[in-house]
Amino acid sequence: MSAVPAEAIDLQISDVLGAVRYPANKDRLVDAARDAGASNELLAILDGLPEQDYAGVDDVTRLIGSNYGPGLGL
């Protein structure tokens, strides 16, 4: 894996979420990002997600995209 914190935020999201086993809850997503050395920005985005189980990457990116707008390029 590349150096996650040095990547653009949308690449960090892709790398971190792609490495998670699903279904996963918010805590697992945040832990995976922290373990990968993700930026504080990504940790804050994931920590802001609703407490629920996510069936896959698409569920998470859909919520992130709707909360943070098209600038993330998801």
C-alpha cells in the first residue's frame, strides 16, 4: 500500500475502504483508517458517519459523497 496520508483524500478513502472486510460498522472503518495511517481529515469524515453496519464500499462512499459533496470525486 502506498503512503496513505500523502494521497488525495479520495484516494485515501478508496485505499482504506477497499481493505476493510464487510459488513463493517463505523468503528471498524475508523479503526482501519487509523491503522493505515490515514489523515486526520479522513478520520474525521469516517467518524462523522452514522452508527450502522455498512454492506460494502458503495454504502460508505454514497454517504460520504452526499455529506461532503462532489469535490471528493467519489
